[in-house]
Amino acid sequence: MNEPKFRYMKDLPSARLLGSGTAMCAGCGGLQALHGIYDILGEKTVFINAAGCMTLLSVYPFTPFRGSWLYTSMASAPAGAQGVRDGLDILLEKKRISTEEDLEVVVLTGDGAAYGMGLSSTSGAIERDLDFLYICYDNEGYGNTGQQFSGATPHGARTATSKGPRGFTGFKKDLFSIWAAHRPAYVATIAGAEPLDLANKIEKARNLKGPRLLIAIAPCPTGWDYRPEDSVDIGKLAVRTGIWPLKEYIDGKVVHTKIPHPRLPVEEYLKRQGRFAHLFTPAPDTALIAEIQARVDGYWKGVV
Amino acid sequence: MYRIRFHGRGGQGIKTASRILGTTLFMEGFEVQDGPRYGAERRGAPMFAYVRASMEPIQERGIIRLPDLVIVTDDSLIPIPAAGVLTGVAERTVLLINSDEEPGLWRERLALAGPILTLPAAAHAPHINTQLTSVLSTGAAANLIGVISRRTLEEAIRKELAPLGAGAVEVNLENGLKAFDLTVVLKGSVREGGKTQAASYDPPDWIDLPFEEAAISAPAIHATATSERVKTGVWRTMRPVIDYSLCNRCWWICSTFCADGVIRVDEEGYPRIDYEHCKGCMICVAQCPRHAISAIPEHGEDTGERQE
């Protein structure tokens, strides 16, 4: 078994390569994950950014990146990545750039693009075995426009377009499995609140070739309705309640990288967020809470 | 025409406040424009909204440059140039500030000749999700304009806040009407501004650039991490302060968890907060295992540099 590069939190980089001064909300869980990712990927990267909250990272003439950034429509970031990768490959072939000058092509999209509009172009890119990294910051809704539901919204959550007594009546898509079913080089789930796990997965993905896709849970104070200071706690609780399984797909196998022992009740996670407040007040909706718990239990039963 | 500008922070309900005030004026028979200025601003960032109301058709568009009434829901915004609170404030402009400091003090501080009113009750209004900090100023503003009845204000609050639920309507109604009643002696202090002509507008402070070739004029950025030029520290209302006598230099916690990556690590391994960019999310305060970081009000007595 390979030794992880980062064994302890203190082994993590402290460079903070991603510039501050961005327009992301105070306490943004997606930004927290991104700066951890960027510290490891470094500046020899091109970010292909689909429309979403993180479009606002680079608003001319400001950018937090130290390398290039390209903006695409919501559905077409993987197609943009194909163009950039091809361009770099041509430059390499013509010896206009050296292999040291080559760049890692990184797609950055929210869940609206990853789980919905951009799924087709992602599928195509994996099919073509595009050598790229895909990072989805998943805040479980269209956060940039006021948190309307997306294909990533969990069952029961209140959104701007799911205001009924039972919140969102649909179910969160299993994007990890959808991606893994394409048999790409690497798929993983990560959380900014679990920086060691995140760092080792990014490090692993960085050293592979082909399509490598990661989904970062992105606790969202604005869209999930909690105080910004709780972002990390909520990310940790998503992992400890088993709602957000940390896992990776590599060499045809799915491996869980952090199995919560003991697994906390889902209420611990749900009750901290305003988007689930209707499950607790005026009277607890025990049936719906039990339903959410049963689904999480069912998942883990299949794991261990 | 009445020209009213609201200044507040993202999350204080400025957009809703302007909408409530716009609705009251509409219900009183005015033609109304109201809306927030949209941009990349987020919770805590300075932002503004505006209301125009006139008995005649409104031909003006865009931001309000010469306001009759300026409402400030957060007095910490006034010294921030980027917030533009005092833009176009003339002698006839009424300034309404949510502040527990005396109007006289503000007049002296800002060297303004026009009327300044303060709403002490609003300065410390708790902001919880269903209660809008800005509803107090809306209630007061409605009275200052002088053409809005208490009953209209009540109806407008009910109408605009109905989607938030009965509880939210009640608490905001109580606060909005309380502010209306408090300002009853000042009824009608705000006077309608005259007509403006496009020709009388001062040209904005823009710079003309010659038309360049695409390679030069295309919006490409040729420097790294230029976002650091944007001082997001102005978003902050609370300041995290590290007590270095308690800090045990486990920087990998506060610095790694800082969402904006603004806690740097110095040569001795101590975390250092970059206050020019810290947005005041307080994740570091919540995560510090030794409780060595505390949150203090940005504009209070105790802003001494305890960090040094």
C-alpha cells in the first residue's frame, strides 16, 4: 500500500497560493476546499470555469489564480478543457513549449453544471479519455442565483424552489457512481473540512493521467442558512453522520477512505442548518428524519 | 420626485427594505422604481438599493446620484469610501443613520450642514433570519417622507414579507411600526427633489481609453493573484483576534480552515491574520482548539491591536 504523502495536518502546505480578495461569501465551504486544492496543484494549471458562484473568482481585472483561467457556459467546461488540452498538446508536439512548461487542465464547476447541464459534456470528455482534472464544488443547489434546487439537492432540503412542508421531494443524484460507471482514471469525494484526506486525494489525482474527477462538498452559509463560522463543523458533520461518504474509485474499485466510527445520527447534521429547520419546528418530522437516516444506514450497510 | 438611497451590508435586508418602501409609495398613488444594485457583493459586503417615486412618469434610470434621503442601516459603512454613502449628499439631503451616537457627533464628524437623524433602536437590533435590520429604517423613512400613512406601511410590510411566514411578518411589523411612531415629530422632513436634465448631470469619473487592437484590449489578465487588490476586509463587522499567549502554533488548523486563506504562517510558526482581506466569517474562532481566537466588534471600544 502506498504511503500517503501527507500523514498529519502539520504536513499540509501553508503556502496559500490562491489569492484572497475574491467575491465568495464569508465562510464559503467551496472556497475553503479550493484553496486547499490549489496549494497542491500549484500555479502550473489552467482553470476552465463553468458559470456558477466561482465565476466571480475572476472578475476582470482581478483573479486569485497564478495561472490562466477560462470561463465557459454552464454545460461546456469539459469541452473547453478538451480545447485547452489539445492546444497544449499541439504546442508540445511542435516544441513551442517544453514538457516543464506543460500545464494541468482543471475544470471547476458547481453542482448545477456537474450534476445537470454539464453531465453530457463530462461524459463525452471521459469517453475521449481526456487528460484533465474535474473539480465540482457541491453546495447542493444553484447558490449563485439564490439556491434553487439542482440535481445535487438532498431529499427534504428547503430551497428557493422547494418551499413546501417537506422541502425538496427529489433525491440527490449519485454523481460519484455516474462518473465511476464511465471507468475513468480516478473519481473521489472530498471535503474542505477534512483537509488531510483532501490533500492526499488531490496529490494522488495529480500523479495520474486521464480523466480524474473530484466532488467537494461545499457547505454554504448563504444557501444552507447557517452562520458562516459553522462551515467547517457542518462539513465535518456531513462526514461523521455518513451523509457525505469520503471515498475514491481507482483501478476499478471503490475504496472508502474514512469510515465514520461511530456514525452520528443525521439530526446532528440536519439541525444545524436552516434549510432543514422545517424538520424540527414547529414539531419534529420524525418520519422524514427517519427516512433520511434509513437511507444513510442502507448506504453504509452495503459498505461494511 | 423622491430619490431615496439605502446603504447597508449584504444580508441586512436592504433589497427588501427598498421594496417595502417602494410598495408603500406605490400604494399611496406614486409611480415607483425600486431595486438593489446587483453585483458580485455577498453577505457582509457594502451594497445599496434605491427608490424613486413621483406622481409623474419617471424617466430617470440607473443609480441615484442626488438623493433626497439617504438611509444607512450600518454606521460602520460611512467611513468606507467604497461604500459611497455620502455620494451626492447635499444640504437638503436627509441622512438617517442606524446609530446610537448623537446626530450632532455625526454632523461634526462628517462636516455636513444638512439634517442628520439617528435611530438608536436600530443600531443594536439583532439580525436573525426572519427579522430584518433594515425594517426599522424603512418604518422611519416612511414617516420622514411624510406622504405615507401608518396603515399603508402596515399593509406593505404584510404584503412583501408574507412569503417569510406569519412569525416574520409580526416581528418586522412590530419593529417597522415602532420606528414609524418614534419619528412622528419628524414627519415630512424629506422634501421632493426637482426635475433633473441629462444636460445638468456631471460627467462620471471615467477615463477615456483609445481603442486598441484585440490583442491589447481583450480582457486578459497578465499578473497573478490580482484579486488581493480588492480589500474584502471592509465586509467584516466582527474581527477575529489571536491571543498569542494562548496560541500553541497549530497553524494547520486555523490557517487551513480559513475559507479565504488569509491566515498566513510566520517564520516562527505563528498564524497571522491579514485584516485587509479577512471577511470576518469566524471559522478560525470556532475551530481554534485552545480558544485563543476571539471575536470582537469591529467598531467598538476594544479594537486595540491585541494581536501585537
